[in-house]
Amino acid sequence: MGCIYVLLAVVTPRVFMFFIWILTDWFGRAYETTLWPLLGFFFLPYTTLAYMAAMLLNSHRVTGWWVVLVVVAVVADLSSDGEAGRRGRKKVKKPAAES
């Protein structure tokens, strides 16, 4: 069952975060405020989920392999944001120069 959660988090991180927020108190236990999970929902969903997992499963510390997981999540977030911007620029076509 745990593998299904990880798969859902990888495929649809924002939907998974929404269900975590509704059904559990994990965000409240991992973060001191609601500001960081809210910003993470919009800007860095993979990083928010990785940090939450590290805090909950590693005694509120990000050490060892959890650091690697958080860094991989940051790279995944930044690469997905960059790809979305690149796709958006391709859709906008410049008008032909008038002579």
C-alpha cells in the first residue's frame, strides 16, 4: 500500500498534498506554520512532500539520505517548472515581420 502512496505523490503531487491536508495531520506535525506548506503547494510540491517525509520519519531532522531526497525533489521541481516555461514559449508564435 505504501508504494501506491509514493506513486501518487510522484504522478500528482498537488492532489496528493490536498488529500494529506484533508485526511491527516502530517503537515501540522512536520511544519511549524501553515505558510510553508501553502507556498510549497504552489511552487515546490515535490520538495514540500520530501521535507515533510524527512521530518516525520527521521525525528524532525533532515540528515543522511533524507538530504539526498530533498535535493532530488528540488531538482525535480525546478526542472518541471523550467519545462513548463519552455513549452509555454513554444506555443506563443511571434508574428511575421511586415514589410
